[in-house]
Amino acid sequence: MSRPAIQAVVLALVAGIADAVGYLDMGGVFAANMTGNTVLAGIAAAGRSYQQAWHHLAPLAAFFAGAMLSRLLLRLGGRPTMALFAEAMLMAGLGFLPIGPEPRVLILAVAMGLQASAITQFEGVSLSTVVVTSTLARSADALVDRLVGNRRKPALPPVALPWLLALTWTAYLVGALAGAWLVTLIAWPLLVPAALIALLLPGRRR
């Protein structure tokens, strides 16, 4: 397996763990899945639970700030090393901070925003490692392209390799399972994804 493929799989695994830990251990809020938070905020607002709606909306702002910071670090350094290092440090230190679940999930959302913008190209094509909705859609694209082949094929943007899309989705699912498991086993479950990110840092390329 190529290094970009390994990066995609590991980062998707990290996001799955972060989402599971955030949801189970930090008040039912996703750290990476901003689509889910948006829907939950809308449902809460419809029921006039405005405080609960804000509880789901605040991570969007934190995620956005993390993505902006990641982009700034890329412009300054040219490589995603600094953004991924910052993500790993936030996740590693989060469990040791004497703060409640709401500020913790905001910090975790910042970390996921850093990851979302740190690396957006794998194997020469765009691929998200923090959400799987687009991954499923691109998997459908790749499957159709594989089945139809070059017959009557218009000019379409390249799609990631089907096996890489499948591995990324699987890694996210395995990460969610691992996150739910880690919450029950250790006091600092986010140390595991922080360590996984640290393994990607030496010799990083965008």
C-alpha cells in the first residue's frame, strides 16, 4: 500500500475515534461530523431547545477555526506536518485539562478542522478523511466508471481508486467502533488517535 493510502486510512480511523469519543463522552456532539451536528441543531431548534441547538452549532465554529488555522499553517510551511502535529497535541492533551465536556468537544472539533484541511489529496485525487458521505458518493462514481469502462465516457473529474474509498470508509467505521470501546477501557481514549497521527509525521508530504 502506498504512503498516501496509508495516510488516508489512518486519518479516517482517527476521525472515527474522535467522533465516537465526542458523542459518547462529551455530551452527544460530533467532533468531525459537522453534517450530523447541523441536523441535530435544526431538530433542537424546531423543538425550541435553543440551548441544545447551540450545543451542536458551537462545534461548527470551532471546526471552521481549526480548518482556517490548518490552511494558514500550510501557507506558512508548505507541508501539513505542523497542522497534524497541532492536531496530535490537542488530542493528546485534551484528557488532562480540567474542563467540562462542552469546551472539550470544541477543542476536539478544532483538531478535526486541522485534519480536514491538512491533507485533501490522496493518490492524486480529492478525498475527505473526516466525513464519509462524500466517500460513499465517490465510491458509487468509481463503481459505475469501473463497470461502464471507457464506453461513451464524457470528460469527468478523476475519482479515487475504489479500493482506497472502501478502505477509508472501513477505517472510519473501525475508528468509531474503537472509540466506543476505548471510552469504556481507558481514561484518556484520545491518546490513541494522537499516537496514530504522530506515526504519520516523519517524512510527511502533501
